[in-house]
Amino acid sequence: MTNIDVHTSTPVDLEGDLASLRGDCARMAPHWAVPDRAAARPVSPSLIHGVSVPPSSARLLDAMSEYGD
């Protein structure tokens, strides 16, 4: 069993449903800081290079089925 240290008067429902999860998220949302969104700048095609994949990763990806199989 997990010992949970909670600093709120709201009881913790470990076996809760989606509604209780949404309520938990709504109570936590004011505590989250949203970073300023930086504008994405275009990258010159001359700066884009190929992707290197290690042989072991390439074999792993090759062995995976494609999406929807």
C-alpha cells in the first residue's frame, strides 16, 4: 500500500473515475506555470542534414509492423 502525503482537505480517491481525475486536474491547474511561447523561426535547408540511426535501432524499427497491421 502506498502512503500518500497530501496537503489538502480534499480526500484522495486512488480508485477514482474520470470525473474525479478531471477534478484533481482542475485543482492543480492554477499551480502550473505556462512558459512563454517562443516564435518558431524557419531553418535554412542547407542547415538540415540526414539522420543517423544506429544499426541496432534500425533493426528494431525494421522488425516492427507498420501502423494498422
